Amino acid sequence: MSSAPTVDTTRIAPQTGAYVHLAPGDVLTVVDPTGVQVSDLFCVSTDDVAEVLSSGRSIDFENTVRFTTGRRLWSNRSRPMLTIVEDTCRSHDFLLTPCSQQTFDILYPDFGGAPHPSCFANLVEALAPHGVDPDRIGTTFNTFMNVWADESGELHIDAPQSVAGDRFSVRAEMDLHVAITACSAEKSNGGTCKPIDYSVVRKG
Ligand SMILES: [Zn+2]
């Protein structure tokens, strides 16, 4: 009798992040364990960390802003970095940058300029040991983030539509440094920041 290989799941604590190395063919799965929680993703090529995830190229080549199974996420050098291979939520954002200290200072003045955890800081921390300059970290793929435009073009951020156990999987198309977060912005996460789980199935 054969059984499926055990896949270890790692939990990202609320308002923190994690680093993952992916070789070509490896599959990274991001799971929302409780529901209503965003996870930002950013990646760069290990061959040259100046080759980075590009929202603009991805929107160009995929001709959509609704990324789901079968869609690819492209680099600034117009090469596929990741292919989405599973998506049980089908509601994500690829328009907005990761929340940062300035996000809270400028958009959410209720915080009074106090230090606040952020996806940007967590991505910087995860990628800096691999030679990634903070200025290279642009628009993130915001898994489970619920952003929509009304008829005037104004953007709205609502609570994520993800429910407990929703899964989002990407297959690496090149060797990658990847950083993912459990988003720190209360407003993007239905008012409370919760954990994110992830696992990797190695091709080799
Ligand atoms: Zn965030």
C-alpha cells in the first residue's frame, strides 16, 4: 500500500514573514488556516536578484488582474517565475504594494505614527540575507487580499473572502528566493491579524 508523502506545514505567526527557497518545479502552497487573512508574496531570481516579480509584466502578459489557476507570474525581465497550480479562493490582489510603516503613517493616521509591523519590513528581513535591496521589493502578489474597483475606478479593500483551509499553490519556473507574510494590516484582514501556513513539495 502506498501513501502520499508527508508534507510538513510551517506556521507564520501573525504580523511576521518567512523565507522559502524554490528550485524549478517545486510547489509552494500557502494556506489560510483560520480564514479572512492575507499573505503577501514576493520573489527574485537566485541567479540575479535584480530579476524580480513584476505586477506590470504579469498583467501585460496574462491580460488580466484576476490571477487564478493556470496564470503565470512574470519577472521584470519578461520571464515566467511562478505558475498558479491550485486556487480554492480565487480572490487575490496584484495591484497594491505591501503594507509598510508609511502605509500606516499616511493611510491610517489613527495609529498616530507609532511603529507598526508591516509586510514590507517582514519581506525586507526575509530577503536581505540573500542580497535583495529593499528598493527592489515592489508590488507583491497579495494572496487572499480582496481589492476591487468601482465604476469610478476608486479602489476598495474589503475583508478577504478566504475561509479556513483555503489553499493557493504556485510552481516555480526558475530558481527563486521567495518571501511570504502573514499580513500586518488590520484593515486588509477583517480587523484582526492572524497566522498563515505554508508547505513546499520538492520536485527532486
Ligand atoms: Zn500587509
